[in-house]
Amino acid sequence: MAMDLVILICIFIAVILFAFACILQKVYKKKTQDRPALRRGKRGSITEQIELTPINKDDMCIRDNISIGNIPVEIDPSNLKFSSVLENGYFCKIRRGTLNINVTAEEKNSNKLVDVLVKRPKNHIEKEMLENELTILRLIGRHPNVLALIGYTSPMFGRTVVVYESVELGNLQHVLKITKNNFELVGVPETEFSGLDEFCVSDLHSFAFQIANGMEYLTHIPVIHRFLALRNIFLKRNKTIRIANFGLSKNVNDYRIIDSMDTPVPLYWMAPESYNELIFNEKTDVWSFGVCLYELYSLGEDPYENVKTLFDHLMEYLEKGNRLSKPKYIDSPEIFDFMKICWNFKPETRPCFSDCAQFFKSHLQEFPPALLEQTQSELKLESNIRKL
């Protein structure tokens, strides 16, 4: 009899505990649905649920002279050859390569080797990010300041490989760092430069204008980059730039909450509302653009280089009104003032990318007309991307 009573009591306690656990699970599930959560993972990583914030349509900026090129195609892996490594990126290794394509001219078929860049994921996380980038790039189309997607290989043949147009010089941060000793702190050089190992102030203004120009186009689609940093800007031999690496990017027409695994995040480039509330929109990309300007006018220096101990306290540091210092190679106080506006704590008081493009275009206009005309001519030429 006593044993039966003990068994009944145990069963009763088990039922109560089970019911209590179900209630807790229901409450927790409701809270996580009502509010995006940020759970810190390893250093520089987050496990996130991101609620995408739509951009105010009044802020959208459009250029009428953009031409959209060919739709990217599926590529036979046997036509693709890999060569040297260009970048060991955060998410994927970028290699140089060649693509063998069939060209029809005057009713005759012939093969042609084209220089390309290729990305191939090393693990499951990189695979997911590369597939996301492929989706975004198909949506973006072609623009002279965005790295063009050529095609991809099907997973049927193994791992997905994404193929892009070639860039000769690599990422802009690295290029500026290795050419710093040859930099001329003048608007326009007295003599014509002998090569691409030399830059001057007008080049920096041109790069800033082109980054803003490309981001203005992305805003119109609308796409948010979420990882706008100078290491994700590539430089071609004719001094035109390409915005690249869209593995973290999102189409802001997608209002779903997106779950992702632990991935490195660009903390030093993130707006406070992105870190604190997981809000991403044009104005958070503008904050990142301001950090890009710091990198640009310091010739590739890392942001907050002298305050690296701030990694775990950066948002508190920013909330107190602290910002990056004036870069060494800024030639006018107006540019630094504009950078600080990009870092306004209230997002609505930051400029849109149309304002950014116009600001740096006006600075190019202060130099001899040939400089602005040359930049615009190169961009117009680049907008007519070769057909493959």
C-alpha cells in the first residue's frame, strides 16, 4: 500500500513538472517571436535573428543611366580553371581563374579565355552565405560600381562555385596600405603618374564618390549590404571600384525574421542600432560608409586601431559621443564634418546615399574638369560590361 502511494506521488510530481515545462517553453517561444534576440557567441560572432527594416521610400535614389547586363548563366565546371589566391576572405577564399567561353562572330564559333574571379565555399556556413550572395547578385544585376556576377556551377557537379568579373588590383584597403609611401598629398599631381602604385587626394575623392554611387544604386533595388568595409571594395586598373562580398546582404523587401548560425560580424563598422536592436537599413549602411571614409583617408588604417581594448565596450564608447578621429590625408574640414554626420546617433539625421554621392561629386568638381569627366567616362564605359 505504501509503495502504491509513493508511485502515485511520483507520477503526480512528474505531471506537474511536465506541465510547468510546457508553460515555460510557450512563454519563451512567445518572447523570442515578439523580439529579435542577440546572443553573444565567440569573439566577433553573434547568433542572430534579424528583423529587416524597410527603407523609407522617400530616401530611395535612382540613376537613369544604369544599364543591366546579361542574366548570369550556369557554367560547365570543365570550362573553369583556378589559379592564384586573391583574397583569404572572412567567409570564402577568392581565387583568380580563367573561363573558357564560346564566342560567335561573323557566324563563326570560337573559344576565348576570359579572366575571372571565383569563390568556392570551404564549409556549410560559407556555402549558405555564398548561396545568399548568389541570390542577391542575381537581383542586383549590373552596375559599374558593383562586382559583376558572370555565372555559377551547379551543385550537381560538387560544391557550388560562383564566378565574377576579374579585378586586377585586389581590395582597396590592401592597395592603399602598400602604396602609402608613394602617396602625394596634393589634389592633382604636377606630372602624370607613371603607374598604379601612386595615388593622390583626387583619387580618394573619386573612390568615395564611386562607393556612394554604387550604394545609391543598391538602395534603389533595395538591398542593404551590412558589411560595407574597404576590404570589400575591389579596385580595377582604370581606378574604378567594385563593391563586393554580399554574403551578409539582404533584400529589404523580405520582411521575414532570418535565422543564421554563428557568423563573424563587422563590429567596428556597425551602427549602434544594428548592434543593439538588429536594425539594418540604408542609414546603417551610411554609418558603415563613414567608417569606410576613415579607412580611405587614412590610406587603409584599421578603425579604432588605438583603442582595440574597446571591442567589448564599443557601443558604450559611441553612446558617450566618442567617434573616430580625423584621418591624416583629409585635405578639407568639410569632408571630416560630413563623415561625422554619417555617424549621427539618430539614424534619421544621417544623409542618404544620394546625398553622399552628390557631396563627393561636388568635391571632384573643385578640381580641373578633366578629373570628373574622366571618372564619369570610365564609369560609363564600365556600365557596358562585356557580354559573355
